[in-house]
Amino acid sequence: MLRILKVFELRAFISIAYSSSRLFVVGFIFLCAGFAQAAPWIDPSDARLRHHIHILADAALIRVPVNTWPLMWSGVISEVKRAKSQPMNAMQRRAVAYIEDAFEQQSVSSVALGYSYAEQFNPIRGFGDNHRDEVQGYLAGEVLGERWAGKLQVNNVGDPLDGEHSHYDGSYLSMLWGNWAFTYGALDRWWGPAWESGLILSNNARPVPALSIQRNSSDPFEWSWLRWMGPWQFTTFIGKLESERVIANAKLVGARFSFRPFRWLELGASRTAQWGGRGRPQDFSSFKNLALGKDNRGSSGVGLSNEPGNQLGGFDWRFSIDTKIPVGIYGEMIGEDEAGYQPSKRIFVMGVDAVIPLPNSELRLVFESADTATRRVDSDPEFNVAYEHSIYGSGYRYRGRSLGASVDNDSRAHHLIAQWLVDASQSVKIRVSQFDLNTDGSGRAYPDGNSASYGGSNDYAANISYAYRKQTWGGEIAYRHYNDSLQLRGIDAGDDTVSVSIHYRW
């Protein structure tokens, strides 16, 4: 009966949201009248599109940095068009065709409608995993112009983890000025090369509403002494976290710089911080100390009353080996603290992926391993450090979920993934994972110290999904299994889950 009531609730939402969205589209089309159309960016919701982009990037057919999401369309599509004049194999030509088709679809104003249903919410999310809550419907209107773009997305959730049934995640307003895109909205971010565990920013938590600035084109520096960096990307943002926290309305600030100095190497540096909020200093002096890294208590006159914030920062890399079977080797290191101007108390993710060409299709294989207990790689582990803070007691989380790796802190995760791109419309993905969650079984911010797991647990999980995509519509059906010993929040131990989703765009 509860599920039936949720369906009726979604029907009412769709009726109301449809009218609101169409009004938004009509108004924004009037505002942007006379402008040529162009899509702003690629969001981190399509692992298949990322797969094709990596095929071309690993072969140096496109040179723009591709490990900062949202990924700006401008640099990608211009490089793809240039690559068409170069010799390519069949797999690379399929990648070009898929990317061009995706750009054509995403570069026009549209209205979109979607619905997803699952028996339980999804506690562990990777790149391109769009299922978060049990039942969700959305209606979105998006208008794209040469200098302006905007989207209104109205979401209704049947049984939300954070208790908020209606929200506007995915909505934004963006303006292009010179080579910079200025955006306000609630957008998912994924920083780094990992496929399953983004350590500093991922799609695990709901997106934080933020004002952001991002470079549109990734052209190299004009100064000769910096041209060695090759194409580069920079983005920064400031957003506000929720009020139901130990420090209400704390700000989330972030910046990332990535570049490709060689055809086979991409490097990135990321930094985020929780700053200000109710009862905490948030003047210019405090922000300056935050930016300069003067926030370690006991140094430079910093004490409990004036400590500016809680920072994370680190580096990531991806090496590309262009052979008949392209291989990528990647990693990310994030420090929970700083010592000697270097990240300390580090957490890691390492991985390798390869693409096996098949007749008229490809198979991408990924092995990835992440560890979010600080110092466990090189010494005895420190628990309850990563994603935690003595002042910002709710930790590095938003609305009950980690802003970084979905396994949260003090955990290890090993993933083996096979994604078969059957043809231009169909794909099958299998993921087998081994988890050691919340190793010490305790913590600070939550009763058991981890937003993903109650206490400590160690066991296996598996996921298989089939996705179908056409120009105007698509859908996915997935089956997830968690072994009995995994004590995941919101999941009945040992219960299997089936999820289905469908979306339509016109």
C-alpha cells in the first residue's frame, strides 16, 4: 500500500511540475532569443559517454583534461571534430560517432521526464550511477544559448534518506563570459580519475547548491614558460551546506586545477574546505588564513575560537598506454591534514582499466582499490580522522552522505568491473566488490562513525545492470546483491534489490 501511495504522489508531482517546467522553458527561451545554441557541459551521470571520451583521450586524439566533471563540452567537441581528420581504428570511429550524437542531443533546448523505482535506496554509488533514493520522479526544462543556459529540474522523492521529498537538484543558471562559465546551481561534481571512489568530490551525496566558475576551453597557456603544461582546466566554487548540522549553514569551498603535459599523462590537484557557518569566523581574514593553509591549531596563533575551517587536498594522475588494448593506470591521494605544505594523513585510491576491442563493440575492464583509513598504506592506520573534524562535527558530509567516497571513512573497497558496450544503444555492466567497512566499528559524527555502514562489516556485493539508450528515450534495469555480513545503512542485511528507471526527452 505504501508503494501505491508513492506512485500516486509522483503522479500529482508530475502534473504540477510539468506546468511549472513549461513556464520556465517559455520564459527562458524568450530571454535567450536570437542566440545560437550550444551545450555547456557533460555531467557525471553517463559512464558510457565517459568511456568513449577516454578511448579518444588515451589515444591522444583529444588532448583536453577529462578528469574534472562537469566536463566542458567546448573543448571536447572541438577536439573530436579535429580528430576526424586523423587515422583512426574502428573503435575510435565508434567513439567519435557516439560523442557527436550525444553532443547533438544535449545541445538543444529540451524538456525531460524521468522515473526510477527500487526496493531499497542505493548506499554505494560509483560514476554514472544515477539511482540514489528508492522512488524518484523528475521533470526538467533546459534552455541553451550562446552565452546563457538554464535548467529547472523539479524532483519528488517517495522515501528520501534526508526527509526532503521535493527539491531542485540538477537546476542551474549559467553565463559564459570570455573563456569562463559562471554558474549557480545544484550540480553533481566528480573530481579525479576513479570510476568508483571519488575521494574528494563524488556523486554520492546530493549536490551542494553553489556558485562556481569554470574554464570553458582548455587551451594551453600563451606564455612560453607555461606552455609545457599543455591544455589545462581550472574550476572553483563556494556553496552552503544544510542547516541541520553541528555547525549550521557551513560553507563548502573548492578548487581544482588539471593539465596534460604529455599525450600520455593527465595530472590534477584538488582542494576543498568547510568554512564559516553559525558561530564560526567567516570574515575576510578568516578566509585568507584558510586559503593560505594557516588553519592548523597551535600554529600561527590559530586556536579553537579562530580556526578557519576543515580542509582536504591532494593530487591525482592518469597514465595512458595506447596499444591495441588501451590501458589506463590511475590514482588519487587526498590528505585530511597538511604538514610542511604537503597533504598528510592520507587516503588513497588506485586503479587500472583496459578496453578490449570486440567485433562492432568494446569491453571495458576496471580494477580499483580504495582505502579511506588515514596512513594505513605506510604505517599503522588512524581511524576516525578522514572526513571528520573536531569543530565541524557532522564531518565531510551533506544530508547524511559522504561528499567523497561512498564507503565513507575507515573503509577499504575493491571493485572489479566489466562494462560491455553492445552497440550504440545497449550496454551491460557487472560489478563485483569486496568491502571492509568502518574497520574500527566506531566514530564521531554518526553513532557508528560511518554514513554507509553500521559498525564494522566485511563481505562481498555484486551488481548487474542493462541500459538502453535511444536519441529521445532510454532506461535501465539493475539487480544488486549484498552479502549478509554487510551492515549497510538503510539496507536489510542480505536483501537483494531490483531497480528500474526510464527517462524521456523531447
